[in-house]
Amino acid sequence: MTFDIALTLFTVLSVLAMLASNRVPADMAMMGALALVVLAGVITPGEALLGFANPGLMTIAALYVVAAALRDTGAIYWLAHRFLGQPRSQRQALGRVILPSSLLSAFLNNTTVVAMMIPAVQEWAQRLKVSPSRLLLPLSYAAILGGTCTLIGTSTNLVVDGLLQKEGMPGFRIFDLAWVGVPLLLIAGTYLVLVGYRLLPEREGIVEQLESAREYRVEMRLPEKSPLAGKSIREAGLRSLTHGYLTEVIRKDTLFTAVAPDMQLEEGDVLVFVGAPECARELQRINGLKAANAGVDKLNLRNHQRCLVEVVLGREFPGLGKTIKESGFRTVYQAAILSVSRNGERLSGKLGDIVLRMGDTLLLETGQAFVEQYQYRRDFMLVSPLQDSAPPDFRKAPLAVGVLVGMVLLNVVGVLSVLESVFVACGILLGTGCVTVNRARMMVSVNLPVLVVIGASFALGAAMTQSGAASWIVTQAFSDLGASPWLALALVYLITVIFTELITNNAAAVLMFPLALGVAEFCGVSPMPFVVAVMFAASASFITPLGYQTNLMVMGPGGYRFMDYVRVGAPVSVIAAVVSLTLIPLVWSF
């Protein structure tokens, strides 16, 4: 063993330990490892930085912009509710969770899909009177499985594809992986619906109950040409909100207090909802509803610039003792009051006639600069923004969906590569205003740590190859297997699964890629089955909440414990291994 091999293996093991312990940020650990192998002369600075120019990395960054456009236009919410419909049983609800989340994850970032689906699943759990823990973990698993069906479904596939092209081999087309991914999704999905469902716990999540939350009275109206006009309240999905409920309907001069679910909605109706602060955010995402407060329309702000903010009136607020109309709140603060809560209870009556008092909690729709401007002034004792509360602009949703479909088709027919088609889609979405430049820049910057981890992990992969560490491991670990490609393929898959459960999927894929090539060379066979095995194994994180971010995202809302993942996910992991190791050699022969 040479010094370079020993140093590289020490660096890789140290990174694995740091990532598994979760005590050091992943991007810092990776960049530290990159610096060490460069300073030690294992690889050159140019080789270390090649990963940041990899097509796979650039494609991932551009896909964040596409996902932002689908969120900002409301297309992702429209698609989800279109697929989900109105389930009539718990098992049907689970099936409808798996279908749309897996389909969306095949073309969008898994994290985005799960973040968008969690409120819908919680809504179902409330309506079906079941614990959200019966539905949320299958949501994460379905997103992971759906991501394996296409090249752009998960960043892992794009990273490995970039490494493959760097080695001078042809890359994958967008649907090449579907030969294994689709059967895996169908078999594992069937298991979750028929068997895995029984293993899920009945446990409360950490979602606040309406009884203990700050209650608001929020009014929304149906504008002209609203797509909800002519639908019943039930068909519009207004009887099953997660954070509030419909109490009244005001139609011209008539007030309906006993609102029946079959009541037909009409243009101009004012709907009165009662619920937690998040109720207003939830209502904004329903296509066909607008805030009934006329002051909202007078704010000189575009949709992406708006957000919901809670403020508590302080002793020095100048409008104390005045009505909202007399205080001129919108003019002074460039913010529209949606509702007022006092002592945790909603205030009813005409909004403009409410007399403001110290300690009142106001729910505002305002610009994103409001928090920075007023959080340290004495007008308010507290300024608290609601996360991700900008209202979608549903008018451009069909255009965003059309661009997504066009992006896929351009690659499928071979006109453009994956990177080129994604760049074209980004250009169209930016040019048509489906997403703004600032929003696109923010999405990339927010996900910068993920991109840094991927880019730096390429350097570790290069160090494994250049130092000879990959060849040394292959010789030591695989010499006893003879030259059996089947056993070697199974071992590569198993090691990758262990890595991805302990660290991150992308890091596991990059570290295993040179080993996969070395094993293929040792066995004297094609490297393609081993490369594809790394792709699928790196995504097969079902047993722990650490390996895949979506597993961690549902842990709190579902109230899950570590053993829940082991009990439900271990059979899914076994299914994934059996299906992948059976089909991969049939599609990509040795």
C-alpha cells in the first residue's frame, strides 16, 4: 500500500465518519477532504475542480429553477390535487398518495414533491380520521421509487451519468432506467399498499391542533371567471382543509351560516374561513380564490414578492384605539390586514371596523422586505413570517406544465441532451415570467450546500482512481470471488446501500463509481451493469431517516421513530435489491 492509497482511504473513511455522525455539515466535510487530497498531491487542483463543471451537477442546479417555476405558478399544486381526487377509504388514500408522488418525482426534485404533498396527506388524515403516520412514510418511499424511473428523477442518476460521460462512455437517455425503475415501483408500491400499510404505526404528528392554535377569521372571494364557480363546496375541496374550516358564505346581501357541502358556488361569493395562521396560506394555493380584502389588490407587489406575516401590536403602535380603516394601516405599512386575533380568539365582524388594541395579533399579506424593515421597530412586539407563503400565480400554470412536457420530449426524441433541454426550459420559464431571476437565483443559493457536496465528492472519486485506492480495494475485497460477475454485482450493490443509509445518496454514488469500474475490469465484463447498480442502490435508502432527505422530512409530521423505518423499510430495501439485481443484467448484459 502506497502513501497516496493510505491517505486517500483515511480521507474517505474520515468523511464517512463525519457524515454518519452528522456533527459536521456535509459541504464542509467534503470541501475539507478536497483540500486535503489536493495539498497532499494526490490529485491536481484542476482535477479537484472538474466536478463543479460536470454536466450532471449543472443539470441538477438548473432543475431547481424548473421546480421553482412549477411551484410559483401553482402547477405542482394543481397537478397534485388533480391526481389525488377524493379518496373514500384509507387504503385508496394510500394508493393515491403513491401514484401522484411517484409520477411527479420522476420529473421533479423529490424534496420539492414531498414538501408539497405533506399538507395534502395531512388533510386526508384529518378527513379520514387516521394518524398521518399511516400515510407519510409511504409518501417518502414513493418519491424515492419514482425518482429511479427516469434519468432526471433524482440527482444521483444525473451525477453517475456525468461520471460515465467523463470516462468517455455514452450517457443515458431520460427513460433508459425505466426498464428497471418502473417494475421496481410497481412491485414495491404494491407491497406498501397490501402489506407495508399494516406495519405502519398509529401515532400523532407534531402538527398543531386548531383548538390550541391562534384562530383567525379569513375571508376569500370567487372572482370573475373563477374555475370554482358552478362547483359544490365539496367538489372544490373546501370541506377538507388542513388548517381551517368554512363557516359562512356571503352572497350579495344574503348570509348562509349553515353551509351544506353540496351548496353550489357562484362568482362574487365571499367565503368565511376560521382556522390557524396557516389556513390563509392554504387558501392562497387553491386556484379560483382571492383575498376578499380589497386592500390586498392595491398592494403594488407581484405574487412572488408577497408573503404572509404575523405581527403583535406593541405599546407604541400609532393606531391603538382606532379602527383599522382609521389607522390607514395599508398606506402606512404597505401591508393588507387579512384577519385579527385577540387573546388567541378570532374577531368577527367587518374588518375595517375592528378597533385595534395592544397585544392584538394581525395576519398580514405584505412584501418580503416587511420583516427586515419592522422586526426591530417598536410598532410591533413580534414580527413572524409564515414560511413559503407567497401565493401562486395560477394563470401561468398551463404554460409551466407545457414547458416541462416539452423539456422531456426534446430529450426523448434525441433533439437535445438532458442538460441542453433543461437549459432551454429554464430560458423559456424565465423569459415568460413563470419564475423570476431573483427567485431562480434564490433557489440555487438555498440548495448550494447540496451542489457543493456533489461537486466536491467528484474530487474524492478522482482521488480514489488516481491514487490506486479503488484498484487496491477491488483486489483485496473481490479476489476471493473469483471472476463471478453476478456475485460481484451483488456485493457492489450491497456496499452502496450501506453507504447511502449511513451518509448521503450522492456521496455514496460518487465514492462507489470508481470501485464499480474497477470490479468490472477485474471480472473482464462490461461496466454498465455495475454503474446502473450503483445508481439504484444509492437511491435505495429505506431503512434509516438519514440516507435520503425525504425520509427525514416526514419524520416530524408523522411522529416516526427510528425503528419505524427499519420495520417498514427493510422489506422495501430487500424488494429493491432482488428486482434490481434480477433485471439489471437482463437489460445491460455483462
